[in-house]
Amino acid sequence: MCQSEARRVPELRAAKWLHFPQLALRRRLGQLSCMSRPALKLRSWPLTVLYYLLPFGALRPLSRVGWRPVSRVALYKSVPTRLLSRAWGRLNQVELPHWLRRPVYSLYIWTFGVNMKEAAVEDLHHYRNLSEFFRRKLKPQARPVCGLHSVISPSDGKILNFGQVKNCEVEQVKGVTYSLESFLGPRTSAEDLPFPPATSCSSFRNQLVTREGNELYHCVIYLAPGDYHCFHSPTDWTVSHRRHFPGSLMSVNPGMARWIKELFCHNERVVLTGDWKHGFFSLTAVGATNVGSIRIYFDRDLHTNSPRYSKGSYNDFSFVTHANKEGIPMRKGEHLGEFNLGSTIVLIFEAPKDFNFKLKAGQKIRFGEALGSL
């Protein structure tokens, strides 16, 4: 063997050794591609997590051999948020020892900026568990209800968006919209609903807008973890129907709302519909991570984040009966329900064209303050 060939042998061996893992990886990925989709997702999920967590793009070379990570949105949607929220709910109901209550609640107060001077009971030892602390009541004078405007804020929170509904699309946050029909649900039962079925976007809107010259309006209020967690009636109206959508419990903070399209349509929510003096009115309580529990005080049949309900379905309940042909009357400012942690309230209602909001996007608002009026 000549000297040049002798030198080439180690180089060929080195090249073969360097190419072997890449070929083996390609072969392995080819086997994965033949696997069923659930198994493939299961195998690629840990790699995807590492792909986003490891610094300096440590796993980027895998893309050269055909591997692609699951998108961040798909990865987040695969997290069992309903199960985690049920576990968190159980933990919230565990009674804390008397000596542990002050340090635990004080940490929460400091982290989220809770104003305990507004609480009906300021003594932290009074709250036996985290659930009671989250659902604390306020002093009666802490939230005066505005009597000059027809619609008030049903809760404390931050105004994410508001305005007129256009093309049956509602803004989740600025620039990100969702379908009004997907959010409220299809109009399939004319007997139980206060309006008949719709077959298109225009007809769907026409079934909601009951009076000529009126328009549809919306307002989205985000409740942070440190906010007052109860919500109240935003106006004088009558609740005739409830629709419960079991769904995901993804975070609804503004950053996540920009990230995931139709987030509010994916999440568990309770839609209350009825009428006020100008026509159609609805209030929707949207669940979020660790907020599987949405309670409506007058609705004892409602059970949210229950394993007996599957995602993608919905169940209806009518408050109009033979004994009560109108529904549940609610006065402006009256207690309506509560969350177990911060979440989102969405108002969608009909009003004349000269209805004006007294708001700015991004502003903080408190229960009882004006949202708008004629």
C-alpha cells in the first residue's frame, strides 16, 4: 500500500464514523414517521421541550436530518391544564394551620399587590384555606356602584378590548380576533334559546340584534390573580339561558391572548344570555389555568371543570319555566358569581348606535365604575 493510500484509510474511517450517527438518526426518524400519530407525538414531546429549554440552540442540528419540533402553541395545548386545575382546586381547599396562614397569605399579597384594607375581613387568620382567601368579600363602601351610567364594570380588572362588533368577529386583544358564533355557540335549539337558529354570519348577527337601528358591542375585562374575584351584574337585565362549554384551561393573560388565536373559544366558559332594556345582553365568564371553578350563585346545576364533561361539547340550561316565564331578574351591581382565581369576563350586548364607552384600552377598572352609556 502506498503512503498516500495509507494516509487516506484513517481519514475514510473518520469520515465514516462521523456520518454514521447522522445516517442512524435518519433511519430512526424514518421509523418514527411510520409510527402512529399519537406515538410520534409522545416520542417527540420530550425532545421538543428540550429544544425550547436548552440554550444556544443545542438541538438545532436535528433539523438537518428532518426533525421538526412541535410548535410552542401545540406544546402548550398538550399540557393537561384541566387535570392540573382540579389538583390545584383540591390544594386550595386544604385547611392551613393557624400559624401558617399569615406567612402564606402575606406572600400572596406581596406578590400580586392585594389591597387587604378593602376586604370585609382584614384578619388573615380568618381565612381557613386559599380558596376562601381568593373569594374574599369586600367592604360595602369599597365599591360604590355608578348610578349615572347604564352599564358598569362587573368586576375588577384590566380592559383588554372594547367597541362595536364587526363582521361577527370580536377582538381578543388588539389585532387578534375570534368568531362570535364560535364563542357563543351555534344556535341549534329555538325552543330553549331566546333567539332562533342562524345559518350565516349576517343572519347570526340579525338573531342577536333584535331592534332596528341597534348595534352589537363587546367589552373584555381581564382579572389578574390579585384582583377581587367575584363578579356582579353589569346592568339591569333578565338572564334566560345558560350555556356551559367544557374546554381547556389555558392562561388568559394578555400575552397569551396575543399568542393563541381564539383562546377564549378553546377555554372552558359559562355564557349567560338574556335581555336588557335595549335588547340582547350576555355575560361570559371564561375559565383559565387554575380557574376550573366558575360559580353562578343562582345556578346550582352548574358544575365546571368536571371530568364527566368532554372538551368540544356544551350543555344548555334554560331559566325560563312554566312557573317563571321571564327568567332570572338581575339588578345592576347585584352579586352574580365568582372565580377561584383571576380570569376574564366578556360582555356582548345590543345597544343603540349612540352608545359610548367611557374607557381606554389597557386601563385598570374596578367593579361599579362606568363602562358606558347612551
